[in-house]
Amino acid sequence: MLFRGPDFELRYPNNWIIAKTGDTTSLSPEDGNVDATLAYGLLADIFEPRPRNSGAEIPAGGVTAESTISDAMDQLIEELKRTNRIFIAWLASNGK
């Protein structure tokens, strides 16, 4: 099967289902959710990094002169730490 999102497309198994909420898309088998949390599958969302020392968002599709890929990656990791229990457990198990 082929899923076409606004900025990407990917193939997924025939027995997986798609759920969309705003910009977030999840693809999983029917039993991929446990207690309303994705346990097995894929979750795709848009991450908008912020320029250094600013609360303003970077325009969609662009990186400002004030930011770098490294800055954006650091922000993404911090966001995952803040919002994702599984990511936190993975970091702890890998000594990070």
C-alpha cells in the first residue's frame, strides 16, 4: 500500500491502518495501539525548529541564518525527551 502525505510518501503493509490527527499521521497494524498509545508502527509529524534565542518559529520549509541543522536536531531530541516515554527509556538504556 502507498501513503501520500503532504511532504512525503511511503509504502506500508496491507494489514496496517492509517489514522490522522491534524499534521500527525500514524500507521500501524490493528493491534499496534496499547491503551490508546502507539506501541508498534510509525508516527509521522511536522517539527518546526525555532531560531536560537527566540520564541519565533522558522517559516515552513526554511531554515533561517540564525539556526543550523545541529540546532534543529538538538531541539527535536529535547522535544522527544519531553513528550515520549519510550524515547526516554531508550536513551537511558543506551547511556545517553
